[in-house]
Amino acid sequence: MKIAVILLVILVIVGVLAGGKFVGVRNELAVQREDINRAWSDIDADLQRRADLIPNLVETVKGYAKHEQEIMDTIAKSRSAMINAKNPQEKIDAYNQMNGALGRLLAVVENYPDLKANENFRSLQFQLEGTENRILQARRRYNEAIQKYNTTLSLFPNNIVASLSGFTRNDAYFKTDVNSRTAPKVTF
């Protein structure tokens, strides 16, 4: 009888410890998943700021570079795609498209010295540069949050708790588009 009670106490202690570990891991994964959502929200807010600045920048440039309609159209389409994107991957794709278009736009600006000296343009360019830096930092935080979550998810016994709790790997990393690594070519 005494051995049965000791065995029962040991089983209860092991059960409580295992249950505590299960709850702790599940809670940590939930916190990390929310960190990813918060980090994405930061990117989304910065992308919206960028999308709001772009029409002003485009209108300023249009006054100087009327024959660059194709670039203006590409920027308008990519801005629309970014605003209408339904999920992070669609926003990432629209962001990469926007990067290429903005690169071509800024290359065009180099051919208009009066435009570069224009106070409105300089102010918009400064704001856009600050926004781009904020987006870069937000992208890093987002990717770090995903990496931390995926690492936690992969460790034993976390992977068992994750599979029992419905947590899955997140591979929606924000990556640089291969095409954005080359300088845009503008010809007249």
C-alpha cells in the first residue's frame, strides 16, 4: 500500500510538471505568434505611410518630367496593389514591385537638376527616405520574430506541444526581390 501511494505521488508530480511544461511552452508560442503579428502591423503601418507619400512625390515629379508617364503608371499600379493586398505575402510582392518603380523614378529625377532643388520635392524625398529606413528596421524586427518563433517551434519538446496545440511553422519572411538588387536603367 505504501509503495502504491509513493508511486501515485510520483506520477502526480510528474503529471503536474509535464502539464506545467506544456502550458508554459504553449503560452510562449502564443506570445511569439503575437510578436509576429505586431511586427507585421508595424511594417503595414510604415508601408501605408509610404503609399500615402508617393502620390505627392509623383505629382511633384510630374510637373518636371511629363514624358515619364510609364513610370508614373507603374508606381500608381504598385501602390494600388499594396493598398489592396489581403495578406502579408501579397503586400511583400507589391512592396517589391514598388521598390523597382521608385528606383526608376529616382533615376529620372537625377536628370532634372531644377527638380532636385525644389523644396517640396526635397521635403518629400526626405520623408520617403525616413519611411524607407523605418520599413527596413520593421522588416528586420518582423523577420527576427519569425525566426525566434520557428526556432522555438523546432526545439524538443516544444515541437510536440506545438503539434498538439496547432502551432505551425511560419515561412512568410520578408525577403528582398532579386530584381531590386540591380540599378534601374533609364533612357531618354
